Amino acid sequence: MSQADEGYAATLQAEKEEFEKQPILEQYLNAVKVWERRYCRLIRALIDEFGEELVLDTVEKTWWDQEYQVGLTCREKFEHDPSGAMLETAHSWHDDALWARICCCDVPVLHADRWELASVRCIREAFKEMGEPKIGICWCLTDFAAVRGWSPKIVMRQPRHLFRGDAYCHQIRFISDDPSLQWDYSKETSEKVGWRSIKKLEE
């Protein structure tokens, strides 16, 4: 690592440490957890009234459509330079002090054409604490939707997920010239990585 890189890394670490001392950070994280618990109770009430399949399919698709639109805001950047955009996006997450508190993760692979992360704790763990992993994973599917919006050349896979009983989440994003590897939202996609993947484990 060059002296410039070492200096940059030291500055980031100092910023993280300083940021984590701020009371407003804890207030924000606590507010998010309160919101998640209320959201979870609302979705549970709808499930009890209208049925699991109807409600979770609707919620999952709504989250997907919303995050896909967010992903599209980055499309020009990814079309211009997929590798550069991949690295920039990864660093914007993992170099950020707030993100480090929201998602406690390691980044075992971060190259221009592949980015992997392993997360042992996530702010969405509130859903697991409430015994509602299906509701939580409906929201997590937004990561796939965002990648779908970025570019047809970016593919995401998630072989492990905390909500499916794994010890950690493992996300993989990589560049591919085969757009057929990308997933649109569908029942089949949900069975692979959405709420239906948990239902399959229960059956």
C-alpha cells in the first residue's frame, strides 16, 4: 500500500471513530429500528387479514419496483464505465462510517469485475428478532432490484442469508456480458432469494 493510500485509510478510520461518538448516530439507528418494528407489525396485520401469499408478493414487488428506479439513477455511470462504477459504489458503501454501523461486514473480494461481502449483522435484524424473516427478506430483495437497475452487465447472487438461517449473509456482484444471468422480479426469483425461499425451507 502506498503512503497516499495509507494516509487515506487512516483518515477514513479517524472519521469513522469520530462519527461513531456522535449521539445522533445512535438516535438515528434506534429510530430506524422503531420504524422497522412498526412496519413489521403492520405487514403482519395485513397478512393475518388477507393471507401471506397476497400480501408478501405485493410487498416484495413494491419494494423491487421502488429500488429498481433508484438503481436506474446510476445506469449512466455503469454504462460509461462498469468497472469504475462497481468500485466507486462499493467504496461509497464500505468507506462510509454510517454504513459501517448499519451493516457489520467484511469485504473479502473487491476487484473491478467482482465485489463480495459477508455480513454478520444488519440493521434489518429487527425482523429476525420479531420472528418475521419473510417480511424482512422482502425488503432485502431490493439489493437485487438495484443491481438490475444499474446495468444489464451487473449480476448479483446471494448464496447465504441470515433470514434463511445462515450464520451470515454472502452477497456477490460481478460483471458479465450475459444479460440472461440477471433476474427480473418473478415468483421464481422469490423462490430463489425472496420470501418464497424461506417458505420452501419450511415445507
